Amino acid sequence: MPYFQRLKPLFLAVILLQCTIVKSQDILPPVPEWHGKSEALIAQPDNKWITHTEKSGFVTTPNYAETMAWLKKLTEATPLMSMISIGKSVEGRDIYMVIASTEQVKTPDALKKSGKPALFVEAGIHSGEIDGKDAGMMLLRDIAFGGKKSLLDKINFYFIPILNVDGHERSSPYNRPNQRGPKNMGWRTNAQNLNINRDFAKIDTKEARAVIKVMNEYDPAMFMDIHVTDGADYQYDITFGGYGQDGYSPQISQWLKNTFKVKADEALKGQGHIPGQLMFAFNDKDFSEGNILSLGGARFSDSYGDTRHLASVLVENHSLKPFKQRVLGTYVLLEATMKLLATEGRELVERTKKDRSTFADEVPMEFKVPQLQKTVVFDAEPEAAAMVKGVQAPDSMVHLGVEHITKISEITGKPYLQWTGKPITQTIVNYKATLPSNLIKRPKAYYVPAAWPDVIERLQAHGISVEVLAEAREVEVELDRILSYKLENESKQVRAFEGHMQLNAVTELFTQKKVYAPGSVRIPTDQALGELAMILLEPSSKDSYFSWGFFNEILQRTEYMEAYVIEPMAQKMLAENPALKAEFEQKKAEDPSFAGNAGAILSWFYSKSPYYDDRYLIYPVGREK
Ligand SMILES: [Zn+2]
């Protein structure tokens, strides 16, 4: 061991002594003491199957190895459960899923054949927000050995305890400063620093791919993604719902709103919890300017579920409530959902079938808030959204809020907000993104060239049906010519987002006969995942592969013409083509910077010649009308 290494612990000790570490847990806003009937769900100390979290008094949560060892033991001890790996993380950890079913054979085909609606739950996509794992472990224990076997009489249950397995092991008490426990929290992003809950359209991560594989193979009736909030204080301890107001799955949305939400709220209130709808402060600070629900786009798990007509619910437990209260609320919600699917699941399945077989002529690429002019985009810099005059007033809601006061900061000299803990009831504006926008006419099919195998592979991984061309095919297709483009975040210091240089283009449509090489694919849009295909392939869709930068190759011109060749050619072109001459003179007259730029002039003549690259700035995915 080198000398310096031996000294290292000493240095660290000195450094630690010098800094005062302020624990965020000690300075979080005050929280009311809570007791509820659901506390009876906690196992007694002598219960053989008590979970690590229960044993710790909800102070800590088990690490990956402890979690999986406990689940392995549990699932081996009961014929009701099995545990399988549905993929591996980049760091080589298995992503496990527990299958709970009274069916003896627990293969995807056998489970589908059982005809039972299935609930598919994913916990720990942001692994510091781990409540779902601990709640799921308690519930599985009670199904196996706690008298709740009957929950499986009419349904199947698929449970991913930790999706972001690598992030879960980047554990520290300092990972989630705005959250009240557990002591050890995982990290938000995966080992590649990618946010899995921004990856459901582009699917770069093995984790998102594992979830989609389950959706495709097991075809669950309902999907639930469990998180913990950041940000504003309020009285609710658990908030949940589908973002899709009516979204891409109107039949399913109605069921989620009128059946699921009502029953789940009842169950939670009955157990002493305070359920609410999803809460996102319009001004990103407090609720004085209202709440806003916007459909985040297919990159988010729940919006993704909506685009593929799978009933999908986002759960956001309130970060300022204690870990125990949050885990128990999650348990109650999971159990209530299972009971509801047992009685109402068939109705949901029927509605799902309807949404999957309805092919609207026009499909919106996004949904906007009718009263606002600008799209509200998550992860974008806050933009002042201007109100549109003459549009119907937005909904309002009764909000169980918490009082805040404004103080002047001793650090910045500017005002800042402090939550006092005092409960207040307010009526606030509730904006909803219900306005279908950027409507695209549904083509019969798309053609994706063989030259983009990575895009083709991703489309297939989503479960989209494609026809692979065995021979070259000439088709008349509608294409997009890029007139101008800019990189998203161009003005920002960090331009990459989730590992991509995103693109935003203005295009014009034109029709052309184009030959697609063998290995290209034709994608019909009259399939259950037809809308998803459109969202992934339309260049103006914010979650298309074009927008995510998978087609940036077409932005480059790769053949050139020397000036000494263009010059004499241009002279000849002008002499032979009076119309071209007129166009040239007009362009010079209208555009002085063009007239004064020799390079631009020669390039212009090159672009008018047959030598010009006819694929430059052409988005190669064609629409069959
Ligand atoms: Zn989250």
C-alpha cells in the first residue's frame, strides 16, 4: 500500500471534522403526526416473514442482495409465486419480477390463457423513491402466508420490486434531500446516468426494454409505476392517476377516472390515508396559480402506456410524509387495485380492446392545455405560459394545501418560500392538457429504410408489427424535406438531453417514387400499436426517433463540386435556362447577403444541378397514403 493511501483515511477524517454536515431530514418542513388503520398491516416482530423495513421500524430499506434473497426465499416457499429475471442491467444485475398467480404454469402463454386480468406493477424506476418495493414485499408476504390468498382468485399479479437496480445500489443518506426517509436511498438515474422514465419512446436502457418486454409478452390489463414526489407541500400523502385525460385511450381513461380512482380513493380514506389527484404546481413552487396536468409524452412510462392502450397509472407518494406512512398507503392502493380488477377487470379488458381497434383518421402528436398558448414541456426551462383569451375557463379543484409564507433570503437577498405545516383548504385552478394538437392524418403505412437498422430494431422491440421486405420495393411515398432545423437546447450550456442531441425541424411534404432496399420495413398503422408507431415516426412528434436525433446523419451533405467546375456550368445553365436566370436575378435582388456571398451563389447553382445529393435533408421514412 503506498504511503499516501495509508494517510487517506486520516485526511478524510480531518475533512469531515471541518465541515458541518447539515442533515436535510432535520430541516424539512414540519409534518403532522399520522396514525391510520393501515398500521395494522405491519407484521408483528415474531412473524417469520417480517420484512427488513418493518423490522427496522421503517427507518431503512433492504439493499438489492437482501431484497432478492428475501423474495427468493418467499417465492420458493409458496406454489403461488415464482421469480424470474426479465433482463440484466449494464452492471450485470438481474432485473427480477415476481409472478403471483394461482395458475400452476406461470409462463406468459399459460397466464394469458387463464383469461384473468393482470396487474403489472413496477417499483424503483427512480430507485430513491422506493416505497413500492417495500409495500409490494409486505403484500406478497400476506398473499402467501397472511390470509390474503383470495386476492389471486380472479387476477394475476406481476411485480418488479426494483427496476433501476444499479441506481438502487448507489445508495446514500444524501441522495434525496427533499424526502423523509428511508435513511438509505438509491439514485434517480441508472448507471449510464439515464433517466429510465424519459426512455420509454427511445428505449436506450435495458431497464425500459425489460418493462416493455413484459407488456408485450404478458399483456397485463393494468400497469402501475410507483414514485415519490419532489417539491411542493400539501396534505395528501398519496397522489395518483392517469395523465391521459382522454388521451390516446379514451375508453380506458374513462374507466380510470370513474371506476378506478373512485374505488381506490375510498379504500385509502378508509385506512386513514389522504389520497389526491396528481399535483404539479403550475408555477413550479406553490399552488397559488393552480395545478397543471399535462400529458408528458411517450417518453414517460404512464403516457407510453396510454399510447399503447394499456391502462396506466402514475403513483406519486408525497416526499414530505414519513416513509412508513408512504409505504402503507402504497400497500392499500395495491390491494385495492387487485380487488377492483377482480370485479371490474373484465370491463377494463373490453374497453382496452375497443381502444386497440379504433383507428382515428387523425392522430394528435401532443395534447395542449386549451387555456395556454405554449406547450408545457417537462424538463424544459420554465416558460411563462400566456393565456389564450376567449377560451373556456379551466376547471377548478378543492385543494387540501399547506400554508406557506414568503421570507427574504439572507443568502440571495431575494424572496423564498417556506412551508409552515398549517393545513389550509383552497379552491384552485386545475389546468388539464386536453386539447389534441399537431394532428397528423393517419397514413396507411410507413416505410423505414434498411439503412436505419437500429430504428427498425427499436420499433420491433416496442412490439409494433412490421413487414420486412424480402426484395427491393418501389413505392410512391410522401416524404419530408427539411427546410430548416435547430438542435433543441441550442442556447443552453449543456445541449445533450438523456444522451441525445435532439432535433426540431420545419419540413415540407412532397411525393416521390422511392425504392426501399431489402430489409426495409413496412409498418401498417391499422394495428393496436398504430398510434405509437406514428408518435415514433412522425418527425414533428417530440418523441419520434427523428426528434431524438436518430436520423442526424441526413443533415450532412457528403459530396461536393469544386468552384472551377460550377463556374462554367453555372454560365451554361444561365444561358440555356431563362427561367433559372430570372429566379437567380430575383433571389439576388431580394437577398443582399446572398448576392454578396460567392460561396452561397455557387452552392445555389450546385443545388440546381443534377449532381446535387438528392438525399440531403430528406427524412427517409415514407408515408404510404
Ligand atoms: Zn420519480
